[in-house]
Amino acid sequence: MAEVEFQVEDGVAVITINRPEAKNAVTLAVSEGVAAGLDEISKRPDIKVGIITGAGGTFCAGMDLKAFLRGEIVKLKDRGFAGITQARLEKPMIAAVEGYALGGGFEIAIACDLIVAAENAKFGLPEVKRGLVANAGGLVRLPHQIPTRIAAEMVLTGDLVEPARLLQYGLINQVTKPGEALAGARSLAEKIAANGPLAIAASRRVMSECRDWSQDELFDRQAGITGAIFTSADAREGAKAFAEKRKPEWQSA
């Protein structure tokens, strides 16, 4: 049985961590499998959006501590934990969370563009309870995604947090009934996949990079990335499809 499964349907790829007996805890094989899935998403033009989830009603309980104790390295060079937390994601990624998203599992989720979670999911960074630190994104990414004091509370207490609270802070996009997180993620993915690929790519790049830009250079640097979009075949097709009241057929697909 593969520790990571990969499926594609209607332009949406689903990467599933498949170790339900271990709450989908991450081993080296899992990290390599996720990285391979991300590579497939990046290189295939028929894939517009990716989803990452876990099998058996759990997203991911973090690092496999048994693997850690036997000296197994689960972080990949230039890819990070689970092959994703430091990876350059070329296309939109959505985390579909059921059950536990703890430690590195939570850090997988916040590495994605969007998060859909079941109402009974549990999020947390319990590393400090084990004498460890959340260095796969919890410390450097979470404070930019929710209020800094809430991030500090999560990091320093290691306590679990309900999806409803994280929805309140804008970390989660959507809360579903138990068992429906993947369906919710697919629905979001289909909406994204219907849009212009060039526009999606440029928009993601600007949103990712602009926090490092000074106020004086914001619009100039944005123009350098987005300017060509307005003269692209996709832009002409989008306007023409709107006028003709039909779905666009993207030229860059």
C-alpha cells in the first residue's frame, strides 16, 4: 500500500497521505511521495489546482516520532517537512482537513493557499509539550496569517484549537460537516480551475511576494508581474466569452 496516493479528476489533483494506522504521521516515504505529487501538479498543464488531505478521517498528526527516534530525516532539501512546507508551489493548493492537523500536519495546512476543515477537526502546534519547536512553518508563517498574539498562544501553550476559532481569525476558508472537507475543497478547487491560468499564477505571485516590497515600489513591482496579463490571449478570450455569454476557453491552458 502506497503511503501517498495521487489522483486527478477534472483538472484537480488530490494528494492523500495514506497512513491511517499512524494518523498519517510523516515519514521519509511520505515526504518523498508528497514532493512527487507536487512535481506532477507543477509539470502537467491539465492540472489547475491541487488538494492535500489525509486518509481515514485524519489529516496528519505531524512527524512520525518513531521515525524521528530511529534517526530518519523527514525533511527534504529545499522542500521542507512532508516535501511541502518549504516548497515553491507553482499552482494553488488547498488543504482538506478532517480530524487532527497537529505539529507538522498543521504546518502542511498553513503552507497551502486555502484551508477547508470539518467542524470536528483539531488544529495545534504541540511541539513545546515534547521539547521540540514548530520550525516547519509554525514559527515563521503562522504569525503572518493570524493575529500575532493568537499565534504566540498556539505556539507557546501547544494547546489544540477548534476550527470555529481559526475561521474567526481568517486562517480557515470554510468549515464543513464531518466527512465533507474534501468535497468542500473540491468545490473551491473547481471554481479556481475555471479561471484564467495566467491570471491565477500572476495573482498568487504578487500576493506571495508583496509583503517584502516597500510602499513606494508596490505598484511598479506589481506591474512588472501583471502587465503582460492585460495583453494576453487569455484576457481577450475572457472579455469575448463574457460578451458572448459563454465559458471561456483559456489559451494558456
